Amino acid sequence: MGVYFINPNASQSFIYVFTGMHLIHIFAGLLLIINTLWRSYKNVPQAKNLFGMEMSGIFWHFVDIIWIYLYVFLLLNQY
């Protein structure tokens, strides 16, 4: 008997897709925040620092909106 990493049922396999996308977005967001923090300690013009902070904020708000949408979508479609 083999080990199945992805379930043959497509609807149940989406948990792997959601988890993978979640991990990718968390990793990308953390890299973005670390880069913004690192640039704030360097001698970079304030306009570039503010741009990086704004992009970090937009990214995290976008991820929040996507996860709220997915939660509601999955909650309403569970039957």
C-alpha cells in the first residue's frame, strides 16, 4: 500500500493547494517585511522607505481580504 500525498478526490485535495498557497504568501510577506525593515536601517532615502512600507501594508491587506473571501466561500459551500 503506497502513501498518497494528494487525495484522489479533487474536492478534498484542495486543502493541499490552500495550505501551499498560504505558506507561499506567508513566506513572501515575511521576506517583504524583513526587506523593508533592513532598508529602514540603511541610508536609503525616506521616499523609498515609505514606498516599501506601503507595499508591505498593501500586500498584507490583500492577503487578509483573500483569506476572508475563502473562509466565507468555503463556509457557504460546505453542503
